[in-house]
Amino acid sequence: MSMKNQLKKSLPNNSDYICCFSRCRGLTTKSLIAWLNKTILKLFYFRSPLILRGGMEGIKLLFMALVLKMSLIIPAQATTCAVPPTCQQMGYTMKKADCGGNPVLRCPFALSDDNQVFCGGGNGAADEVVQDVSVGAIVYGDGTVASGVVTGKTPIGVVFDTANRLAVALTDVKKDGTAGSETMLWSSASCDTPGLQNCTTTEIPYGTNLTPITCGVDGRLNTNAILASTCNGTTYAATATNNYQPAGCTKDFCKKSKWFLPSIRDLQNIYLQKTQIDASLTLLKSNGATYIGTKYYWSSTENNISNAWLFGMNNGNRINGNKYYYNNRNYVRPVLAF
């Protein structure tokens, strides 16, 4: 649920209910007005303003909050007092610690209780407060993102690309898609994969001169094309990432088939942000996280019928290698759109 909708649940529509909103719950008018003042400020000023993102719905919500505030200032005229719902019934079922870096909305009947709150943000809907995502931020299995470790949540990845909202897995994967580190071939055979762009050394020069990459950059589309191909034999690297599902993943976005083999641009971006990523991975060692390190990783970007691109995390070396040559085994680490 969005924060806007949660606020709707907290604001009564019945006039009698409004007039004795505080009296029925034993809440002082002064404390309820203080809650409303904070709510109104959230509508206007917190990160991505709900008024701007909610359009007319947001304006109506603000009006409701102002009407309720005025009704508390003006002496109540109602003779019937409707019994208001509890915090739990209104959706304040989270703990402040669960919110990470997201905005916290407190229940009006329990303003100092950290165990009865609502956390904003989380699913990118139009009326949500957008999470402030930065490189090195931690992605959790419930879809939330925070700049540090959040007690009670399970981390599944670390942000490396804020523009495309991509995160890298906490560990490498094995051929069977389980967490762990082992080398593998790109595939057991080779072909000019249908649907994959051939990125030559003109478009992606060899070496450590890390020029921007514009060829074969969509790792998800690349992986889909590799998996759909019938001429590459067993597609070890793409299949391993596609089968990966980390422990603690409770939402669809991080289940099997959502992870993919990174493009060469993704690997280059991971290398360029390696300091921040490894710092976060250090914090998550107890969750099985391992450093990016100095290994060579397969990408989903194809060079030609026989070769795919590799990236060396030791010095930023871009090179292509034979997909199925028995001695050309390299590591694989999945990435994810969140």
C-alpha cells in the first residue's frame, strides 16, 4: 500500500467521527493536531512530494487533513461518538526498524510507539514516496532498499547502477544456480546467437581503457536470447544466473528467472563502483556475502559466433574469450533489476 492510501485510512470521512476523533480514543486534541501538522508537512516536503505525485487525489487528501485539523480547533458539535479503529486495524503494523531509509508514518493513537508505524516507499507505484537509492545501498528480499544494514531484514544484493536500478548478487553462483564460487564455460557449443548483437573490438576496444559501452548493454534481454537459443548447447553461465534465488527473497522481483547474466557494461560499472560495493559486501559477510575480488567474469554480451566478452576485476581488462573451449572457464555473478 502507498503512503497516500495509508493516510486515507487514517483520516475519517464521517463528520461525527471527525468531531470526536480524539475524545473517543482518549487522545488529546493537542497531540492529534501535532500528528496532523507532521502529516501535512510530509505531504508537501518529504522527498518526492505526494501532492505532486498524487495529483487531485493528493490535493483531496491534504484537504481532508486540514478539515480534520480545523474540526479539532473548533468545538465539537456532534452528539454521537463513533468508535475509531485501532492502529492495527488502520494498517500500522510495522516497526520503525523495518523502514530502513524510507519515510515513517506514525499511528495518530500511538505517536511514540515505534512498533506501530507504516513505512512509505517500496514498490515504485506512482503515488509512492520514491526511495533514495545510491551506489552501495543494500537491496532486501522484501523489495526495500537502505543505505545500511536493517535489523530483521535479509539482504540479497548491492546497488551498482542507480540509473537503471540494478543490483549485484552477494555471491557468485555455481552451474546449478546455487550460491558459491566455481568456474564454468559460457556454453557447451557455439553459434551466432539469434537476437544478440555482435559487439566487435571496434565497439568495445580491448584493454583497460574503459571507454563507455553502448553495444549489447541490456543484460536481461541478452540472457533471454541466450536461454532461448538452441544452437549454443548447454548455456552454463546464463542458466546459472537464471536459476539463482537468494535466501530471504520474499517478493517476485528476486525469485528464480529474475536474475540474469550481466552485460559487459554492467560488469564495467561494477568494477568502477567496486570500492563502494565491496564496502557493503563487507558489512554483509554474516549473510554469506563475498567480495567482487580480482576474478574474470563472463558477460552476456556476444563478440561473434565463437566468443563472448569477459571482464577482469583485477585491473578492468575487457577481453573476449571462446564460449566453449574446455580451458576457458570463468566466474559468474548474477545481477538484478529492482
